[in-house]
Amino acid sequence: MLAALSKTLGQITDPRIRSILWKTLLLALSLFILLFMGVGVMLSETQFFAMGWLESTMEWLGGIATLVLAWILFPSVVVLILSFFLEDVAQAVEDRHHPDLGPARVQPWREVVVIAVKFAFIAIILNVLALPLYILLYFVGIGIVLYYLLNGYLLGREYFELVALRRLTAADAATLRRAFSGRIVLCGALIAFLSSLPLINLLAPVMGTMLMVHVVADLRREHEAHHASGG
């Protein structure tokens, strides 16, 4: 996976990738602002206490909570941007590093959007449900571990499916994912980590896609070699 990450970082300056990065940067920033405002409105419209000073305190704490919650949900929601740029990013990576793969299956736009929306919805629900655990475990120093484990699984599976289904049937993609589930979760955790870094998180959709293109290509070759050797 380190080799895949190195290739990903090395192609950031590619003109094709750079053009997509600027577009996703603007879209991701706009999405984060909308998410921040939406969570803020939700919290501000909820009255927790009848006493004025307590309500004012809650509003002040709500501002902090809004930022934290928006930050937690951002990696899950921002994957929706992938539905617009997935093919362009994947093709740029394959043209440079994996030209032997040949043409990919033409994915209907609806298929990509459905996958992105499905996983975004699941991830939002699970992260909101896990929020009390994040807070509780934060005080013992392992809240961040839970965050990366949960989102590593979710983002790993989502990015894997988005990329793998360009070249594999759903059944073959599921077989490959089960065979290398640990590495895919680890890759997802790395994407979640990138998504939690200020400014870098705005570029995470493109970087995550590039990374997963390399990972899927490597896993396919390893899987095929294993079967060819009779393993």
C-alpha cells in the first residue's frame, strides 16, 4: 500500500489530475460549508433548556459541536463528489501506471451515484450513532481509534466498490473484497486519515480514488497469480 500511496502522491502534479483537483476542491469546500450550516441550523432549532442562560450556553457549545459533527460527517458526505469525477481520475491513473488493463466497463452514471449515496447514508447514520462512543472513548485516548476503524471499513468498502465495479462484476468484486478485506480496510483507514487532515481533506476524494485504483489493480493481479499457481 505504501507503493500505491507513493504513486498517488507522485501523480498529483499530472495536468489531468490537477484540473480535477481544483474542481473537487471547490465542490468539497462548498459541501463542507453547506454541511456546517445544515448541522448548525439543526442544533439551533432544537431547544434543550427553558432557562435562558442554559440555552445560551448550549448555543455556544452547539457551535463547537457543529464544527466537530460536520468534520466527522464530511468524509462520508464528500464521497458523493466522486460520482462526478470517478471515471476521469481512474482513467488518468490507469493510463499512466496500468496501461495493460485495457478499456474499463462503461459504468452508468446512475450506478455510481447509487453506490455513493447508499454508503454516504449508511456512514452518516453509523457515525451519528457512534458519536457518544467517540466522546466517551476520547477521554481514555482511543476515540480516534474507533473513528478510523469504523470509517476505514466504510470508506474502504465504498471506494473499493466504486473502483472495482469499473472492471469486475458485482460477484467478482465481492469475492476479491472478501479475499483481501484486511488490506481494503487498512486502505480505507488511510483515506479516513487523509479526510481528517485540514485542507488535505478537501483533496481526499481524488487522492482516495487514485490510491484505490492502484490497490484494486494490485489485488487483482495477486488474486489471479494465486489461482494460476493452484493456491
